[in-house]
Amino acid sequence: MSVKKKLIIFAVTVFGIFIVIAAVWFFGIGIKYVDWLDSVERQEDGELVYYESVHGDYLLKVKPAMFMAFEGGFLRISKNEDFIIYLDEEGNAVYENELKIDYYIWPKFGTDYEMGVMIFSGDNTYQVIFDKDLNIINYSTEDDDYAIVCDYIKENSSEIKKMMACAEEMWGFDFEEE
């Protein structure tokens, strides 16, 4: 077999593998974002493109996973209010809001996903992953911040449940079916 034929076979094989991987990505990750992006508006700020809309009291944001990335995208629901930070005379951060909670869904391959919240409280930020009943998954009772995180989740559970209901309404999740 000539070198030219070997190169053609090699190129076709590499291209075929790429097509298969791209198809697996599209049907396992990418296709999910098609409907989710329909629920929000495309926004442009110079070269920055993002997808978000206001729905009632909430700001909805969809960040699709990058092409061929199996993680990295998210759906976010937050209160439609600003989290204001400014500097005092000494340059220290001063927070106008004491607490901000953003609800996230992190899609995984196929129909799998993780959900949780980002809690912004003063200088502290906590990422908490939980199940549909708000049972915390990514903190153990031995963690220093476990009690703090549990208190935030407990005190804000009704608001988090409202955000989960918004995700069910806008993006078709069914958290009761799990």
C-alpha cells in the first residue's frame, strides 16, 4: 500500500473518531441546552455573549457547556436584586447585602445532574451540593463549615424550594420523580 493511501486511511480514521466523539457529546450534553436556551434571551455586551432573562422575582441564566466539554455548563436562578460590594476609605470590602444565595443545576452526561447553591455571606462563599430534599452531599459533619452551611440551608430552605420550583417550571425538571 502506498504512503498516500495510508495517509488517507489515517485521516479518514481520525476524522471518523472525531465525528463519533462529537456525536456522543452532542447527544449526551449539547442537546439538553437547546430547550434551556429557548427559555432565556441571548444578551450581548461587546464580544461577550450570555443567556439570561427575568422570570418573576428571579434572574435565570444558562451557561452552555463548551463544545466537546463534558462539564462546565450550568443553569442558575437567583433573586433579581443586586449584590452590592463597595470599598470603604481604608479599601476594605463593604457588603450592602448580608446574604445572597444562587441556586445552580450542573448538568452531567445523559440525564444526570447535580444541584446546589452558592452562598455569598460577607467575605465568605460556600458552594453546597444537595439532593432534592436539601440533604447536603459535599460537606461532612467533620468539616469546620458544616454547621454554618446547614444553618444557611435551613434558614433559606423555603426560598431554595421556590427556586427549585422555578427550575421545574422553566426547564422541565421533576425533582419529585427522583
